[in-house]
Amino acid sequence: MARVGVIVAAAGDGRRMGGMEKLFADLTGRPLLAWSVDMFESCPDVACIVIAMNERTIVSGRALARERGWRKCRFCIGGARRQDSVASALSVMDEVDCVLVHDGDRPFVTAGMIERGVVLMEKVDVAVAGVPVKDTIKIVDQMDNVCTTPSRESLRLVQTPQVLRIEAMRAAYRDLADDVTDDATLAERAGFPVRVYEGSYDNIKITTPEDLVLARAIARQWGEVQ
């Protein structure tokens, strides 16, 4: 069985949250960050977890780890960009076979998502969670004139977790000059093919206060199911 390391990217400044610290926002009695980290802590395939946070939030993060009894976690200071935070976490990662990278502000990762990504490491070097796009997408020019309308059948809304074999991860993170929004983009630029696997429409990213309203509704629904 592959030895899996997890990087939780949680060093953003949350500027679009109107001053609210989203990582510690309450979701049915549990801080937002705890939802995903609790899941990784309970996963037997996960050997270690590195959480990248900023200087303002890392003290609260460590306090949360003590409160919840996280035993696989360590913390590091992230960077100005997402890829800088992931690179910082990678530099203190234990020896692992593959690395699963997840956004700290995506609370609804499931055991199934983790397992599907890790299992794919037997066949591919890079795998990312994603879901089919529901809306029609228009590609526009700088004046917002429509240039083309791609077929929805070939489009996926990419999420995290994103799972990379450690060799692919190290190769992808050798060049961080350009800004990117996910790990798969770095892997693609390094020449690695990327496979998309089944994510979930519940696996939302909390970016604005409106997202938090939806997250609380999903959390309540999950509680009712359980």
C-alpha cells in the first residue's frame, strides 16, 4: 500500500470573506478546517499531514490540533501564493510515495474521494478530483465578445484533492515562476499527463460569505444523513 502524505493549503488571507476568518467558521459545531483534517486523520492510508497556514492563523491552527487530538499533523508557514505554500509544506514532508494536496477551505472531502485518488496512483502519476460542468461556458476576448462555446461534455470543474506521485510532485515544483491555481497545472507544464476522477458537487470551496451559507446547509444535511 502506498504511503500517502497530505498537504493542506490553508495560508490564504481570506480577503473576500469580509474580515471573517473562514478556516475557523462554525459548521454545525465544528470549525471549517477541522472537517477535512479530521477526515485525513481517520484515513489509514494517510501517514502524515502538513498544514500550511499564514502567520496570523497558525497559532490558532496548532491550538485546534491539540483540541481535536490530531496526531499526524505538523504545521508550516505558507507563502504569498498557493504554490509557495504547497512548496513550503513539501519541504518538510516525510518520505512518502505520493502526496495528496487539498484546499483547507474545502470542508467536504470524503473517504471515497481520497481512496479513488490514491488507487489511481497505481496507473498514473497525477490525478485530480473533478465534476462535469453544469453550465454553458463561453470563451470571450478582452472586450467580453464571445469567441467560442466549448462542448460541456469535454469540460470538468476541477477540485481538490489532487494526488501526485512524489517524483511528479518534486518535478512539478522545481519551477514556480508563473502563477498557477492548482498543482495539476504545474504537473502539466512539467510534462505529466493528468487524469480526472470523480469528485463531488458538495466539495465546494469557501471563498465568499455566500459560500459559507451553502456550506452550513451541506453540513446540516450531512449530519442528518449520518
